[in-house]
Amino acid sequence: MSLLLRDELRVVLSRDQLQLVRLSSKLTLKGWVYSLSEKKNIFFEVDAEEPWRNAINKLESELAVIEKKPDLSSIVLANQFLRYAIVDGDKALKSEAEQIAYVTHRLGLMYGESANTWDVRLDQEYAGAPYIASAVDRELIVELREIFKRLNMKLQSIQPCLMKAYNLCQSVFKDKSAWFVMFEHGNLCLAWLNSGHISTVRTIKVGEDWLEKLTEIIDRETYLSELDTGVREIFLMSFTEKKTDVPKNSDWKIYKITPEIPLGLFEHYDERFALAMCG
């Protein structure tokens, strides 16, 4: 792989769909400039027993027919696959292994013994801040890595949707205190931002009328989270082919946000592919 040229494959994996975006990029005096080689959105049925099984089977079948291997690949996992928790850091836990064990124990208290079968990752914005813990079935991570190994393709990273989206939009959030809401098909991820930092997070299942009920959902979540801030602002990201018009509400200010679009991709931008095309 040239240090000035890259050929990337970006994957967004959901329970019922798979996005594949192929990008070529070139390092210029203006930074990385991208061109779109291909983008695909593939739908399939959800496996009732293992919700991610059909997703990885479809991924492997799509990757197997790629003739020219990309220089590197990355995967974003939909929030549908993940459990999140905010966990206070413990300064007495020095090693990463101790921290993971501590967080797994805390997740076990919330979700039960199944937490022992999860792959746990920790994100900490700054020293002393609470951890944002994300947990996913360990077998899913193992099988994803094995697929790329079998196909002799370099897998650079596997990221949770929440963290990818949050990192893409940090310039929007800055020091804001507000709700950050992400919509994926049938699922909402609700994160409360305290001075720009995630302090609570939860995912819930929703129906087709989620947008009409959005402020009701946030009012209920504000109550359940015992938040008494007086702030009534929502930053909304949606990954859908349908146009998401922000509902009008006199009590809430709702802003539709979009990640910064990389150079060269503006004319190809589609909000369904935001997580794959941006960053």
C-alpha cells in the first residue's frame, strides 16, 4: 500500500442489512481526497436464533467475490448488536485486564450471566472521566476476524456505531448539553451529552412512527434517567433512505446533523451511508 494512495473497504453491519462502500483516497496538500468506487446496500432476513448470523454469512459471500483486495477494511457494528453502559472509572484498577473484568462484572449486574460471553471495549475521553463500555457477542467478533483472515483481507478496525457517530460529530457537540439520538431501522440510541460528553446511553426498539413520537420518547427517557437540566435540545442522526424531516415542537429544539463530508464525496453523499462514507 502506498503511503499516498489507499483503497479502502468500509462495512456497516446491521441485523437486516449490509452496507459496503469502496473508496479510493489520495493524500494531497489539502489532505486526503476521496473518490467513490462503489456503494451497496443489501437487505436480508434476520436469523431469529442468532440475530447476527445471516449478516455475517451475507458479508462473507459478498467479500468472496471481490477480485481486487482492498488495502485495508473497517467495520461499524449497528447499535442493534450492542449493549452500552456508563461505568465510573476506578483508579485502583491499573491494567486493562482489571478494568475489563470490573466493567464485565458491572454489566453482569445489569444484564445477567450472559455478560460473560461478551466482548467488552472501553472508551474514556480523558483521564478520570467515566468509561463508555460497549459489549457485543464475543463470537460475532471472532467470526468477523476469521472471515477476513480466510479471505486474506486486512481488517483494520471494528467499531461500535455510537462511538463512530459521536467522534464524527464532536465538532457539532462541542460543550453542548443535549440529547444525541441515532436512528437505525427499528432502533433508537439515546445518549445524553453533558457539556459535550456522553453521560448516559440506552438503546430501545421503536416502530415506524418513531419520528412522530420522538419528543415523547425523550421526555420519558429524561424522566427515567432522572435528568433535571432544563435543557430541551435534540441532535438527530438517521440512517434511512426515507427523508427525515425534523418534527416541529414548541417545547423542544431538534437539529438534524450530518457528519463532515470528506473532500471528493459531496456529490455522492447519501445519509444512509453516512457512517461508511465519513471519517
